[in-house]
Amino acid sequence: YLKDKDKIQAFIMKQISFRYHFELKAAARDIQQVLGGFIRGQLIVAAFVGILTGVGCLVIGVPHALTIGLVAGVTNIIPYFGPWIGGIMPVILALMNRPILALWVIIWIVIVQQVESSFISPQVMAHSVGLHPLLVIFSVLFFGSLFGIPGMILGVPITASIKVLIKYVLVFRNRFRTRVITAK
């Protein structure tokens, strides 16, 4: 959408009467804001996970804690597999250093991931895209069950875009009803 936005908008504008172009452009602008908010929210959550993982590994004594935090943050964007990918490296480094550290790293990563998935991510996404935190969780579960991992990744922006479209459809419907009532 971001790459071919102008082409998509031009195609849709040709299909719709000129008098609705302003509303359509406003809806497209709101959807673009939602998508931008989603990306910003993902980056905030990734930064949270990266910082906490890196600081935790630094405190535990795992070498290369900064790199570990960076990898954990970036890979956390990938649902389900990302935390595993980001958590393998610090566990391996801890095992190579002192095996007991690996247990502490595993415990720390589980704590960070639980806090992120239960509290931080729903709150940040809700604020970023304008959805209630329960709706964020529901959209990830619903679209994940329908489309798998791509559905989990795209569930929140799809739900937020649907919310924007419903808002504009309701405004249009109310205007139409007002015109019908005043015409009688």
C-alpha cells in the first residue's frame, strides 16, 4: 500500500463519484495514520524488549549484551518465532560462558516476553492505532487463526483500518438518511 498508494487511490477515485472524493481522501489519510501508528508501535515494543533483554543479560553477566538486546528487539517483531530466535543467542552464549547463567537468561527472557505480550504490546498498540487493548489481542488471535502468521502480523492494522472505514461508512449513512428525511 505504501509503495503504490497513489496508483491505488487513483484507481479507487475513478470508481467513485467526484462528490465523495474528499471523504475518500480523508479515509485514506486516516488509514495511513493508523498504519504509521502500527509501525511506530511495533518499533516501541521492539525497543522495550531489546533494552530489557540487553540490560538483563548485562546484569546476569552474559557477554555481548548490547548485541543480544539489539537482536532480541529486532526479532521480536516476528510473532511466535521471533522471541525464540532472539532468545537462542543469549542462551548459547551463557552456556559457553557458565552453564548456570543459561538458566538465569531463560528465566529473564520468559519474564520479559510475558510482560511484553500481556501488558506492553496491547497497551502500546492500543495507543498507537486507537484500538482497545482487548480488541488488539482479539484481532491478533482472530486473524492468526484465519491466516496464520501473516494474519497475526497484519491483524491489528487490518482491524484498525476496518474501524476507520466503519466510521466513514456511518458518517456517510447518517448524511444519506438526513438527505432522505429532508427530501420528504
